[in-house]
Amino acid sequence: QKRTFVPAVVVGTGYGSAVTALRLGEAGITTTMLELGQLWNKPGKDGKIFCSTLNPDSRSMWFSRRTKAPLDTFLWLDVVNRDIGTPYAGVLDRIDFPNMGVYVGRGVGGGSLVNGGMAPTPKRAYFEKMLPRVDADQMYRRYFPLANKMLGVNTIDPRYLEQTPVYRYARVSRRHAHQAGFKTTVIPNVYDFRYLQREERNQVPRSALAGEVIYGNNHGKQSLDKTYLADAVGTGKVTIQTLTRVTAIRQDKTGYVLTLEKIDASGNVLRRSELGCEHLFLGAGSVGTTELLLRARETDALPNLSAAIGTGWGSNGNVMTSRANHLWDPTGFLQSTIPTLAIDNWNDPIHPAFAEIAPLPIGIETWASLYLAITASPERGRFSYNASTDRAELHWGATQSNPSIATARALFDRINRAIGTTYRHDLFGGNREFAADFCYHPLGGCVLGKATDDYGRVRGYRNLYVTDGSLIPGSIGVNPFVTITALAERNIARVLATDLRT
Ligand code: FDA
């Protein structure tokens, strides 16, 4: 079999990968990026690239016949999820493990295509606690500002926030939080808030105001394909191969050899091939990168990989809940899908929580306040390799979500008591008040300083690196992509200066 060789390969096109590829390209290093999903640049029959949450079609989900939205039902009715026809290489994937469903983006840009764009920088004290061996001074002086600038982070005009009907839901939840004695904070975002204002004035096509978010935004969002990845390709040194799954990694005397599977958008395997490289950077996300390394260790392809691979996984303490407001507290029928406020109770010594005030953009008045809380759960899961399926399996016990739920309950019980409201029971299935059996923020599996050295160099091997969310030990206290980006910037700067000196 004829094998191609490139100096550097980056697996995945999410945050860690995009940063790494740009900096490699700028350094003049020919780099190939390999991405499982597609390049989202071709409009469908409706003239749009992505479909909305209100009218999902096959573009919404990664090879599924039905959508798998985080809300199960509305008013206990099975009206949220829809049949979407023939399985297709859609943009949102939900990887279901026992007791935990992990949402991830698929396509050039990874999670940036499907996420809510919230871009908070973590609290310094918590960052230092979670990543004690990383120089926090340098991160907060240099790499967090760099990540914010490169990602196009902006904040909402406070006057607009106070008067627009599309953030009534956020103001109502903020008022309730304040009445219960909690603090709130404005969350920066990579969605262009000036664009949002023009949407409201009907000057531009609507996206955040058209129910678009978890299945992609057609406008307004500075996803990675518009920022880091555009710049990376612009160096002339970086190319991206799409619909390409890395299935295995091994070593030979020339460096690393990757086994690739090229698929079409219907999932047919078109061909298998091999690609060789000298430097290999893994940015396939917490689940993706961990699976590749576990498989390599357990099949003896890379037998010296450390026992720490597959450990230290967490959901960032994600838990979703919703409150039923009084009739005099409507939340608005037209809601921006882009969240902009959070309840910040992180300094609580017993129940620290950072709860994003989420929209419920279904086009009707719901009187619901929805939240995605991030909690400081100490629980961690671990992955094992199942040889019969050739997949990594996450071990996350049913009770491991309980600390997150207890924290969320402490916060929202207090709000309900202050306002005289109750929880909604109709949204998450089984009359549940809290849903902590899925997450948007998978973190860990190849933790910095454990599975790798302090700069993401994989222990046991030279020229092999992890660049993504799997480096972060399960929890970071806020939505994670700014941290993933800043850490990747820091690590690649060191690696370029020492390992790749040309
Ligand atoms: P990321 O997951 O982004 O990218 C990995 C890429 O690798 C994917 O494109 C994948 O297809 C590819 N890949 C995987 N396996 C592969 C293989 N074997 N071969 C080739 N390619 C492979 N965060 C935040 O900070 N603010 C927010 O508002 C939100 N909101 C949010 C909403 C939703 C719905 C989701 C799903 C997630 C969020 N997040 C978020 C989380 C955020 O998007 C996430 O933390 C980052 O995208 C993780 O970045 P990584 O670089 O780790 O990988």
C-alpha cells in the first residue's frame, strides 16, 4: 500500500486542533488536518446550510433517524424530537454511554458549529486549583487575552440587553436570582451581538432569532471555520481532509502511521488508506482523543502509553433544570438562542454553581426559566476499551451525577422559595426536575500532567501530543472552550519553540 507522508498531522478541527494547525502553519510546517465531519459550506434545498431547532431535518444529527435534543418533551408531549429520515453526516452527535450522553459537534469547526458561543474565562482561583502546574500568571496575562481576541469574543450592549424582548427570559431569571440573593453576570460570546440587533430590526437574515443553535447557526456566529481555521488554511501550509475518520495509530521508523477511513455523507466507506507523519497532534475532543489513545494502548500499537489514559473524565458538573414562572412573568415568545446571563454562585463554599440562563426558543410563550448549571462535582469517570466493539466505553455510575444535582437543587430551591414558584416536570422525561445524564462539556480522559507532560506531550512517546478538552481534568467551572483554546495556544507555543525548531 502506497502511503503519503506529511511533517505534521492534526486530528480533528475543534478548538485545540484549530489553534495548533494555525500555529504550525505560521511556522511554515506543512500540516494535514483530518476531520470526521463535513465542511459545512453548501446550502441545502432550502438555501440554508444548517437547519433550525424548530424544523430539524437530516442535517441536524450525526447518523440518526431521529433528533436527540436535550429536552425530551414539552408539557409531557413528544413534540420536541422529530424523525429526520435517512441517517446522514449531520452536525450534532450524541454519544450515548450508560448514564451519560455526551453531545459533540461534527464538521470543520467541531463543537464551535453547534455550541451556544458562550465564552467566559474561568475564575483564576479555580483554574489554579484544577491545573496547578500551569503558570496562571502567564495564562491570564497572555493566553486568555489572546484566545479571546482570536475567537472574536464580544459582549452584549447593556442598553440593548435591558430593553429587547428577545432577552426578556434572561431578565426575568436574573430578577428572580437577585430576589433570592444571588449575583448574576453577563457572559461574553462569539456570536456577534451587533448582528443580533440587526436581526431584530429585520435588516439581515435571522439566525439567533430563528431558533438556530445546536444544529448550527447560518449567520452571526464566529465559529472556528471563520476564525482560527480560516487563518490556518490562509497560511498556505494547512489542508483539511473531511469525512475522514482516524481509526488507528501506530509507530514505525519514520514516525506515526494513521489508518484512515474515508466516508461519504451517507456513511458508506469509500476507501481505507494510511498516512504517515513525524509530529502527531490529537484534537478529536475528550471522547475522540481518549478513544484513539486507549485503542492504541490496548491493541499494543502504542504499548508504552500511560495507565492515566482514559481517567479523569468529568461532565464539567453539567445539570439542566427549569422553573415554572407565574403567569405575570412571561419569558417571551421570541427568544434569542444565544445566552447572555448567568447566575454566579461559584464562591459558595458548599454548593458552588455557575448557572447559565438558557433560552427555550420554541416560538410560543412557555413561562419557563431554563438553566444549564455548571457545578464543581468531584465525581470522575473512566474509559475502558472494549475489544469486541473496538470502542471506548465510559464508566459513569448512575449516582455520580448526584453531587451536581444536589448543588443545583440548593440554588434553585432557594429561588423557588423566594419567588413562590416550582420546578417544571414536563421537560426531561420521567417527571424529573433535573437532568444530569447528559453533558455539553466533556472534559478529561488524557489529563495534563498525568497522561501527558505539562505541555500536552503524551507520556511514553516523542512527537505525540494532545491539544483538546481531554487535557482538562473533568471540571473548569465555566463553559470550557476559551480555556481549551488558551491552553492549546500555550502548549503549541512551547512545543514549537522546543520540539519543532527548524
Ligand atoms: P471538539 O469536540 O470541538 O472537536 C473535535 C473534533 O474532532 C470534532 O470535529 C470531531 O468530529 C473530530 N473527531 C473526533 N474523532 C475523530 C476521529 N476519530 N477522526 C477524525 N476526526 C475526529 N462550550 C463553551 O465554552 N460555551 C458554550 O456555549 C458551549 N455550548 C455548547 C453547546 C453544545 C450543544 C455542545 C455540544 C457543546 C457546547 N460547548 C460549549 C462545549 C464546547 O463546544 C466544547 O468544549 C469544545 O468544542 C471542545 O473542543 P475540543 O477542541 O476539545 O474538541
